Amino acid sequence: MSQAAIQGRAIEDGSVPASIDDVVYGFRDLPTLAPLAMEVIRLADDDDASMKDMADVISSDPGLAARLLRLANSAAYSRGREVTNLPMAATLLGMRTLKMVTLGFSLVANVTTDRFDCSILWRRSLATAVLAQRLTSEVDPGRADDAFAAGLLANIGKLALAEEPMYVEAVATAGPWMTPQQERELLGFTSDEVTARILAGWELPTLFVDAVRSRDDRSDGRAPSPLGGVLEVADAAAALILGDDADDKAGALDRLTIATATHLGMTVGDIERVIDQVGPELDEMARMFDLDVISPSSVEEIVSAAQARLVRFSIEATSQLSQEQQRNQELTAHNLRLLVLASTDTLTGLPNRRTFDAYLAGQVAGRMRHPRHTQLGLVLFDVDRFKDVNDRFGHGVGDEVLREIGRRLRTCTRQSELVARIGGEEFALVLPDVTVEELQGAAERMRSLIGDEPIETRAGSLQVTVSVGASCIHTPRDDAAVTLSKAADDAIYRSKAGGRNRVSTVPLD
């Protein structure tokens, strides 16, 4: 049933949707944070409180004490020595972790509803929390526990909305993870807005309130807070891990690709490494929170499944088109929308143009927020006389050439850089932190890597060269991605005009 139909039926039944104030106030009827959790939070924020004070408070709740001992002995925190008492556990975990984990246990135990299966929500929140913690630990270790708590807190608004009949009916139809746009269309506000209001009412740090309020739905055009950006990436990764439907996974992959590039300057490959690392930790945390074990497949498997679904859809769509011509436009548009979700160029295995655009835009946005002393560099590679290769040997040989070029470029790319295939015979490399000299050196190194050694194909050894254009910028503007790309493209034409198989560089400032 559509959201409009749900709204119409609710109005007929006299159940007009409540205002956001009503929803937030109504949530007070559900259990608030447990008194013990509030005392732990108070002690953690008290500079004069000792670990013994903290252990004494926790020991009054045997269930919480047992969970924290298990956590101290888990893979995430264990130092190879068994932790057998609360003072040892408190010392190992530290005040911040005790505060955040106690808050999480209190939430799962005390904040629930009978309107829908809360385990689905808590499993997603827990996966988001663990992923956010690990992502943050790589860039700002001091905030890792804050990120864990933010992940657990981020979906409280959905629990509050479970008291709204219209929302419950929509959840039954569309599932509990409606987009902010869908929620706003249905209710006039989003669950993130409800969450932010509830967290503010609980007098939790504004760090959490701002992170939830700023993620996903940014109608004012502002970028999310740093923690809000991490939450958006972690939530998309959690959706990819826990999604049951292949189409849902494809959508999550699309969202994850854009979010990682925009907010963290990373690629899906970087997130794959994080997911592979946190698998055991997710399982242990799930057991501690009395939730089903979360055993994520690798991102490679998930992406393959999503792409396989896209291929199957293409075949199905083609068959239907031959039988039902009148559905041509609808199916073709839907097919194209699904196909574009894949972030990887299928021929070379490199990121595709869409991922490149998102990554470059993310690097520009990051530099505008946090200026650096180095330059943002872009190198474009265009295969010389590639049409002649296709015309003389066939497209199969041309594909072999492109695959080998992609492989060579990948082998000499650093983890912080992104190399992509952005056109038929055009490749791109983004270097987030370089000097002009380093940019020229990298461009020349890659030109030589491709041109100095023949490429082995079914038609024999082929000598293939590339014309290279490079540009860099120190202080980016809103249009920096376009300006940088144009400058590098112009530099390619200089290389071709100069005889091909050479590098031309055009610094912008």
C-alpha cells in the first residue's frame, strides 16, 4: 500500500498523525534510561570518581556486571590475560567505554515496544555501532566509544514512532527502514528528528544530538557533522550486511559507495577490510546484547550477489519487453536505475565513473572543511590510438588491453588514492595529498608502467602507450572537481599534440 493510501485510510479512521511534539512526549510512557545507567554516566563524567566507585555501582546489577566481564574478555578488548573481577574490567575498558556500553545495555533492556519486532532494530543499531566504532578508531581513536554509543542511539526515534498506528502500518508494508524522505512524506517529520529531540530531552551530549540530526536528510544543504557522516557510512554498511533482499542490498551498496567517498574519502574496498575485521566482534556483541548472532558475508560476496541480481533483472526485463511492449519505458528506466547501482567497472574491476565522481567530490568537500598544506591532485590517462587496436584486432583484444592497464594502475596505487576507469579508454587517479613534484613523478611513473612493457594478448604482444594529463589545486572551491577535471583533460590534449606517450601538467594554483 502506498504512503498516500495509508494516510487516506488513517484520516478516514480518524487517526490523524500526531505532531513531533506528541510523539516525543508520548515516548515518556516507555521506560526511560535505567537509574543505574544514569549513575554510571554521571560517574564517568565526574573527574573525581575512581574506577572502584564505578565497579561498586556496576556490581549492584549482576546482569550488567556479567556482560561487562564478558566484554573485557572479548576479542575487542582482551589483552591475553583473563579478566576475573569488575575492578580489572573497569580498568581495562576505561571510563568512556563503561559509560557507553552501560548506556547501550540499558537501552536494549529497557527501551522496547510491542508494536513490531525490536530485535530487528537493535541488530541493525548494534551493527551500526560496532562499524562506527571501528571506522572512527582509524581516524580519531579518542572518539571511537562515542561513535559506538551514537550507533546504538541513532534509531530510538523509530521506537517512539512505533506508538503511531499510521507509522506501524507503513512499517508493515515497507519495512522499518523507510528513508527520511518517505517518513517526511508520511508524517511531516523524520525518525531522526524524533531521535534528536529525545536525546536532547535525556540531556545526552550535543555530539550525539547533532550527529543524528545532521545525517541523511539535510534539507538545509549543510554537510553532516563528522560523527553524522560516520553514522551514515556505518548504517549503509550495516544495511548491506543484514539486508535479506537482493534489491535492498543493491540500494545499500549504492548508498555506501557514495557515503564512504563523500564523508570519509574512502572506497568500498576500504569498508570491506573493516567489515572483515569486525565479524567476530559483531558476533560477540550480539550475544552480549541477547540478540541473534550477526555473521556478515564479505563485501565482495555481497556485491557479487547484488550485481548478480542486476544481471538477472536485465534478462527478466528483456524477456518481458518482448511480451509486453507497453511496459517498455517503465522497465527500461527501472533496469537502468538498478544497473547504475554497481560501483565497480565490470571489465577492469576498478571503481567506475560514478564512484570516481563521488570520491573526488568528497575530497574537495573535505578540503573545504579542513584545509591542508598539500595539493589535491588528479591524473587522467587516455590510451593512445585505442580505436586502431579495436579495428585491427577486435574488441576482445581491446578489452584485454584495458584490463591489463587497469591491473597495472592498481598495483602502483596507494591505499589513500583512488584509480578508476571513467570512460571507454580513459582512466583517472585521484591523489589526496601531493606536491606538484610528487604529482608529476606519479604521472610519469604510471605512464612508464603502461608504455614500457608490451601487453600480452590473444593477438600477441602489443605495445600500448597513454597520453597523460595532470593537474592539482591547493585551495578548492565549490566547482573545484569540475575545474580540476577540465584542467587535466586539457593537459591530455597537450600531451597528444606533443606526440603522445608523454605527461603534461597544469597546476591551478
